[in-house]
Amino acid sequence: MALETRGVQLKRVGEEDGRVPFDHIAKAIDRRTRLVTISSVQWSNGFRVDLARLGELCREKGVLLFVDAIQSLGVHPLDVRTMNIDFLAAGGHKWLTAPEGTGLFYCKRELIGHIKPSELGYMGMKHGYETEVTRLRWEDFHDDARRFDSGAYNLAGIAALGASLDLMAAVGIDEIQVRIKQNTDLLVEGLRSKGWTVHSPRTASEWSGIVAFSSEKHDTDQLRKHLRNEFKIIVANRFGRLRASPHYYNSLDEMRQLVDALPSH
């Protein structure tokens, strides 16, 4: 969007019933397309994109793929190589369970030299403090990912992110995915049994850790506050829907507590 003022054309692919149809993405790619960017999981309803299929399409078309993985990294296994992902970014404060102000960026090694840093800092330069700014050239920047390093670090946040990643690695991403699937399956079953409408896709290839649900009979924001104040249950209110995002450390009993705390239709 920021590049539109410089003549870059931005095409938007709309959703249908909460899903982003693969065929619509494929149709939007033409000979002038340079980059496809997409969220791996849609934050509003939890729809998960088939990244392997999309990555293969982009490879066939000679188009770069940039993935926003903030709603999937830490829930589902993700392999940037097998999925043909060129760039990936994710904040650490959601499913990676790290503090605010942390995150990560991945760039395919073969593409690093083609990307100019948007923020300049001495740590991104080959000679650090010795770089003479008045004679600065792009050749003075590191040839690897260090060229994106703009300067001072959030050391406390980085330490916490590292500890979180160590814990998740010890549990195992496959085990984490299984636990989240069990939690969300039980939650969806309970919601439907009480007459709530579940908006999140639950097929094998589309489900995620996000469960969005609504009711025409209840004020969702008032209910969100009631759940927080009376039961210490935290859910979000998005577009008039309640959104629950149970992680691997949540239990099946907690899913039952949420269902029990909700009014029936």
C-alpha cells in the first residue's frame, strides 16, 4: 500500500464466507505480478491458507511469496523451503507466547542481496562504527541478513522469546498442534450444542487455533466483559463475534468452563 504512490499497483483478493479462494488468487496473478502477500491464517475467523499449494503456484508463475505467519507460527508446522516461501514475518507476542515488541523476519538467502533495508543502522554495515556515512554505499551493507539490523536490541524481549521457543521446541510443534486441535474441537462441539454459530472453518486443511462464534440473541461485547469479570475467561470481540484462541497450555476442562459460562439459545 505504501508503494502505491510510487506507481506500484495493488490487487486485493476478497474473501467468500471467511475463506480466501485459491482460484481467485491464481486468477489475480498475471504477467506483471511480482509479489503475492497473504496471512497464513485470517485473524478474524481462523481460516488457514494452503501455503504449500500457494507456494507451488507462485514458483510456477515466477512470483515471490511473502507470508504473514503471526496467527499460525507456534500452532502448525511450517517449512519455508518445502512451501516455497520467499519472505516470512511474524510477531512474537501471539502464538509464540513472547512479549510485545519481539518478532522475526525470514528472507530466502538467494534474495537478500536484492532487498534494500528500509531502516539504516550501523550494525547493518560491514565496518560498523568505522563506516563513513558521507561515503555510504549499498555495497557497504552486509551481504547476509545482518543488513536488516538497524541497531539497538530489545534484549529482555529477545531473551524471553528465546525461552519461549526453547519450551515449544521441547514440547514439539506436532504435539502442540495436536493439543490445540483437541481444545478447539471440544470447544466447537460445545458451542454448537448450545446453539451458537461457529464461523471458523474446521476442515482438515483449513482449521486453526482461532474459533470465532456469534449469536443473534446476545450482545457479544457485553458478554465478553461478563466472561472476563465473572469467570476470568479472556476472549476477543471481532466484527460482532467472540473469538477464542486456546493454546497448548490450555486444558480441555477450560474449554468446558467457557462453554458452561456461555448462555444457551
